[in-house]
Amino acid sequence: MAHINLLPWRERLREERKREFFTILVGVVIISAGVLFLVDRYFNGEIDTQMARNDFIAAEIAVLDERVAEINQLRQQKEDIRSRMNVITDLQGTRPVIVRIFDELVKTLPDGVYYESLNRVDDTISIEGFAESYARITELLRRLDDSEWFQESDLDGISAVPRADNSLTEAFTFTLSLSLQLSDQQEEV
């Protein structure tokens, strides 16, 4: 039998397989790098697109916040105008009542009694004045109690003072408070 040396042939085949393996390996690495690069570009593009959306939404939110602030300001102005209108309406509604109160104060005032000051806080009137005699103050209180417009008249203080004309009689200064009875009277006006 002849001896045939197959070693160089096997080495060449091994070398070819190594080259094929390295060629395939390089191809796979290049393809993997390309795929990785494309995936990276895709995700970066998606991130950029989402960031652009977020920026757009933030800008729109800022515009809407300005509009909401403007709407709130308009609501506040509306409430202010309503409260002013209510005050004006209340004043218009109570204007005849004030005239009736002064008219009733004049009707209940007996001769010899004079008012120096009137002060109204809500439904309470404080009156300071002077009278020629104590009996006139008593008459004033009786008339105020009989009035339909006033209730709970209360004499807070009374004091005697000498008259300015140096006569022997004294004058009396007084302070009284009374409550208004408006609810029934406003309906009549």
C-alpha cells in the first residue's frame, strides 16, 4: 500500500475553516453592531419625540395656567361686582326706611326735648340729648316704646346740668339706646 500524506490537505482545510469562522464572526459582529446602532438610534429617536411631546404639553399647560389665573381673576372681579351690587341694592332698599326712622324720631319727640347726636350701628340707635325736665324724658321714653318702629328703648344715663341762661331750673342731659324693628316695617314700605 502506498503511503499518502494527507497532512497538508487537512491543514489547508483547517485554515479555510478558521478563515470562514473568523469571517462569519466578523460578519456577526458587524451585523450585531449595526443592529445595536439601529436599536440605539430608534430608542434615542423615541426619547427625543417624547421629550418634544413633553415640552409641547408643558407649554400648553403654562398657557392653560395663565388662562385659569385670568378666569380666577375674572371670577373675583365678578364676586366683587356682585357684592357691590348687593350693597347698592340694600342701600336702595333701605333708603325709604331711613327716612321713615327720622320721621318717627320726630313724631316721638315731645316739646322741650332736643337731640344732640344720633348714632346708628346695625339695628341699634344711640341718642344723646337734653331736656327741660325729667318728665319730658319720661314722655320721650313712653312715646318710643309705643312706636311701631322702635323697641327696647333703654335710658343709659341722665344727669342734671345748670342752664346757660343762669335761671334757677336745671336741664337734663340724657343718653339712651333703642333697637329698630325693621323686618315688619320694610314690607310695608
